[in-house]
Amino acid sequence: MIILAGTVRIGTGKRDAALAPMREMVAATRAEAGCVQYSFAFDLHDDHVVHIFEVFTDAAALASHRGSAHMAKWRAYTAELGLRDRDMAEYQVSDWQKI
């Protein structure tokens, strides 16, 4: 299992403009084979910081996600939304349990 977690910052005043493309990206990604979890959440203290949490079953599923049409479309939005300060980490998980 692969977990990706981190944050990005959207441009000042771009929060509302980001909502529709973010919803589209989340819905399309959650429908992918191998996607276990995928979410965006605005920070409670700074509504220009977006927390990102992703879980994929394996490297093939993540590679497929990265090469998807909706990912390319999302990347095209990043300049328009002023995305910057990307701070993401990837974790390879060999074991887990639900608590």
C-alpha cells in the first residue's frame, strides 16, 4: 500500500474557484481501480492551504493515477489556481490494521 500526504497552497482569493475542479478530481480518482482513499480538505486556520491524503493499493495503481486524463486536467488548473508550496510525502506501507 502507498500513502501520499501533504499540503499545497492555492492563490489568494482562489478558494471558491478551486472547489469545482477539486470535486471533479476527487470523484474521478476515487473511481480508479486501486484507489483506496483520496481527499482534499481546506485547513481550518488558513483557507488557502489544502491538505491532501491519498492511498493506493500499489505502485501500478499510483502510476495509473499519475498518468490519468483527470490528473492531466488537474495539472492544467494549477497555474490558474495559483497552486504553490507543494509539500508532499510518499510512504510505502507493508502492514496496517484498522483501529
